[in-house]
Amino acid sequence: MSNVKNDLDIYYAAGNANTQRQENEIASIINKRNASGWKLISTSTAIVDTKNQFSNLYLFWKKK
């Protein structure tokens, strides 16, 4: 039986505006994970504070 490794990154984003800084930070996470042998298999978002429009981005990974 094969042993599959999975992992999760949570990116805490503030507000509903997608800024260049946020895009750069997310790209950095993806590039580092890809370089260390992980494959992005799924993403999900969740609004955690509707009044202030804060949300989290969940990145689900599988070891290549």
C-alpha cells in the first residue's frame, strides 16, 4: 500500500480587494511548494468576518 502525504496552507487575506501584494505572496507559497515536490490539488475560500470582509484561502497539497 502506498503512503500518500497531504498538507494544507492557510493564507489569511484581509478585505475583499485582491492586491498585488496578496498575489505575490500567494505566488511565492505556490512556487516554494512546487519546488519542494508538492502538487496543488484544490483551493477553497471561507469568509470569516462578513462585517469587515475578511476571508481565508485554503491551499490543499499532495506530495508528488
